[in-house]
Amino acid sequence: MINTELFKEVSPLSAKDCFILIERQKSNFNFPIHIHPECELNYIENAKGAQRIVGDSIEEIDEEELVLVTNPKLEHAWMDHHKTSQNIHEITIQFHSDLLTEAFLNKNQMISIQQLFRRAEKGVVFSRETIAKVRPLLKILTCENDSFYSLIKLLVILHELSLDKGMRELSTGQFAANIVSKEHNDTRLNKVVDYLNQHFSEVIRLSDVAEMMNMSEASFCRFIKQHTSKSFIDFLTDIRLGAASRALIDSSLSIAEIGYDCGFNNLSNFNRIFKKKKGLTPREFRDNYRKNKTII
């Protein structure tokens, strides 16, 4: 194993404040891959071609970007990559994870925000439509001088974000399997996820999992599709890729060893599927992470 730790950012957010907002104009991204205990909402404007890293998701961003991360151990960063603009506008909001207590989030009026925070444990990126809706609210928030009203405005922003039907989770569950809560409310689906997380390195047959769930294969496939919007094979592949991504970062095993250990039957198949799903080969993914990772 490689004994490394990620750069741990020390936020200027004080224990007595609910949140902090930092607005800046910058020409480049120079902060390494890092973690911090605070939840973070990050809006980026005019940085097309920059690269976003959240967990095992590595993507090139568009002209505008809005991401929420509520997981204190989820690695994230933005890199210059193919960015050409020298006039980036960034608004970063950090708030304590206990800003909204569990009891408060369990109230009927807060359920959508509770669900948003749960999804954002893997990092979520918001749709263009929602960005357009909250952009003015974010810019108004930067000008608010009354701290109480600024908190109310933040809650309004979080509510609007929670209604986004087009938001997309970034990191895979298996990549962060030891640091996220249960992903699904359905106990049957959690049973499937637990089984796949424990046995992804083995040969897993659809018939065996369907039998475990007391379903026919056809019924089980419909069940998985309904709850995950993925086929069973794609769902299992994503779990295996999440485990492989974590191993590529945290272990010194060879790429072939990682592929076999994560349930892929040969190296070429592992490389092909990884590149198709993540846009990078396993080697490129590992090199990219190590290049931007700071040891402390």
C-alpha cells in the first residue's frame, strides 16, 4: 500500500459562523486535490476546458459549473487542464456539516434538502437550468451585509438546488464505500448493493442474485432498472470500477492485478471498459491523481 494522505484544507470558517462565502477573480486553478470537513458549494464561471476531480470522477467542465460536496473525506479539486481563460469567476460557500441538524432535516419541509445532502456525499453537479436559476441568488448573496438574511438566502439556494431533476452524482458509491451513508431507502436494493460490494471480485451471475432476492431474472432486471436507471450489468460494472479507481489511487498493485481483483476477467477488457466509462485509461487515471495529490 502507498502510505499517503491528501492535502487537508484549513477553512477560514469559524466555529461561531454558519457559513463563509469567498468570491474571487482568478487566472488559474492551483490548489491540489484536497479534503476538508466543511460542506462546499462551488460556482465557477468562465473556465471552459478546466478539469474537475471529485472522487473517481474526472471530467472537463463547461463555461459554468456548480458542484456541491457534503462529504468530509471525498477528494476534490479543479485543474487548469485545457482552460484558456485568464478571467475566472469563482464563488465558494463552505458551511459546517451540522449547520442543519438531523432532527431539522427530518422535518417535512426539509426532506428535499436532506436528500440533496445525502446525494452530495458523492458530489453532485447541477444542470444548466438550475445554474441559471440560482446564479442571481448567488450573486445577491455576495452583496448581503446582514448575516441573518444571508443565512436565509443560503437556505433558499439549497432548496432550489434540491429541486433540480437534472443533478448528477459524480463519484461512484464503491469508490467511497467506507465514507458514505446508505445510498437508497429501499431495503431490498440495499441488500443487493451490500451483496455486490462484498462479492464484486467474484463471478456474479444474474440468476444467483435474482434467486437471492426471490425474483425471476426478468423481474429482478426491471427492479434494478427502476431503482437505478441502469441495467444490472452496468450497475455491477460501476461498482467494480469504483473499487478499481480507489485501488489505483491507494495501492501499489499493478493495473492488471487491480483489474483481476475487481472482477474483470482480463487486462484488455478492464482497460476498455474503464476508458469507455471514465474517459481515461486506468494508467492515465492513476497518473493524473498522483500528479495532483499532495503528501502531508
